[in-house]
Amino acid sequence: MSDAQVWYVSYGSNMSRTRLATYIAGGRPRGAVTTYVGARDATLPVHDVPVVLPGRLYFAGESANWGGGVAFYDHDAPGPTEARAYLITAEQFADVAAQEMFRIPEPGDPLEEVVMNGLETGRHEAGPGHYETLIEVGRRDGLPMLTFTAPHGFDAVPHTRPTPAYLAMLAEGLRESRNWSAAQVEAYFARVIAP
């Protein structure tokens, strides 16, 4: 077990603290079809901050959990992207990532070692799946800020529309982390969702 801390940066449904809690403590998010086992350490984050990433948020594919488009982040495309950074342990980050990759968190997960040793090029491909590309998007308080996304970029795939249930989780996270009004949330969605 690693107590080393990292910033997990979410730009999608995990911006909602309630949604992230299902990956940490276990459970099923409101409006979703999947129940999660949770992390080996079920301690919820005690600190989080709103952040703005330089890259681009987009929606593609179809979520097995929510239906409709899935949120992805292209660090190399022009942004900005609103996000929320949670201070968690490297072990918890590996466990959240494992569940995003449809795996069960377990001791000895190679992702934990990758996180502990740092991403040599700022990027690590754990596999070809939706959230199997780890990216270091910056540093805060001397700690790495990490997110995961797909290996494809903004221009590489057709874009699809997210479902209302999925957008509700994103909206909840934007309101919690930024105190945004409904109008501000809608304006953001209008900018990032393809017509």
C-alpha cells in the first residue's frame, strides 16, 4: 500500500464528488447501470480544487454505463477544459483507474508502480481501451496531477452526444467545484458538445 499522494484530475463525471465516491468507497452512481467495488482504501478525498486544463474535452463512442458519448480529454488540442483535482493516494489513483478500465482493484497493480515512479514522457499507455492512457497534466504543491483518457485524440474519432444522466453528473461537479449557475453550466456544455 502506498501513502504517496497525487492529484487525480477529473474532467468528466468524476468531477461529482458523489460519483467519485463510488470508485473510492463502492456503490452505484445515480443514473448508471454499474455497481463498483471501490478502492482498497475507501478513505474519501479530504481536499480538492477546481483546475483548468489546457487541452480539449470531447465526447465519443458509447458508454456501457450511461449510454451515449463518453468524455475524453485531448491534452494536445486547444482548450480549455474545466476539471477538478482530488488529493488521493497513488494506490487509490491506481484503483480508480482500474475500475475505469473495467478491472478489479488489487495489490500489485502495475499502474501503482507507474504512478509512483512518474510518467517518463508525461504519458503512459496501459492499454488500448477508453481510459487506459495516463497523462500528467501538471504539478501542484510538488505533486503530480494525473488524469486518464483514450489513446485517440479529438480529431481521430467521430463525436457522439452524451446522455442527460451523464451530463447531470458533469453538471453536479461543475456546480460543486465552481459554484456555477445552471446558465454557466449550459454555456460550457454548448461549447464542448458537438452539435
